[in-house]
Amino acid sequence: MKENGKLMEQAQRLTRDLRGRQEELARREVEAQAGAGLVTAVMNGRGDLLRVRIDPKMFARVAGDQSLIEDVIVAAVNAALVEVRKLQQSELSSLTAPFGGIPGLAFDPSPPPASPDEGSEGRGSGGKST
């Protein structure tokens, strides 16, 4: 019986700590760029897209190629999502480590698979966390 009480106490502490970390993640922002830095996607640590910035030079460079603009925006958002996953892994892994990890809380920071038509023209260029 004592062990059950101790286990429940640990679970409650983990839940409380997890909520706190999730609230912190919601306040943090990460950003990533694509298209040689002409498009920037900003997400919070929960993975919500907050804003996309497009440098006006982008429009001059692509001369009205809407498809290319869309591809670069998608690349920037996907790169930001990778940064979000890294941040989540960093913030949440310390909570679950004592329990050997908890499925669903160990985020995969690897980038999503590239689409077959995505070129390698320097569209994705990584990101940073703030």
C-alpha cells in the first residue's frame, strides 16, 4: 500500500511538472528560414504557427511563380516544426527519463520526409529557438 501511495505521488508530481513545461513551451518561440532566408516561419513550442514573414525580395526573385513561393513557405514551416520538436524533446525528456521515457512524450526531432517534387535549391536552411 505504501508503494502505491508513493507511485501516485510521483505521478501527480509528473503531471504537475508536465503541465508547467507545456505552458512554458507555449510561451517559447522558434523560427526557421527557407529560400536563402527570404521566408521565415515562427511557431510556438506547442507547434502552433504564429507568423510567416516573406522578404519583399522573394517576390522579385521568383517573378510571380506562385508555386515556388508556396513551396518555400512550406519548407520554412516544416523547418520550424523540426525546431519545435527539438525544443519539446529537450524540455520534456528530463521529466520522463526517471520513468524510462513515456511513449508519446518522446518527440522525434528528425525532419519530415521530403516530398518527391521538392528540389534541393537551398529552400530549407534551419532555424533557431528563442
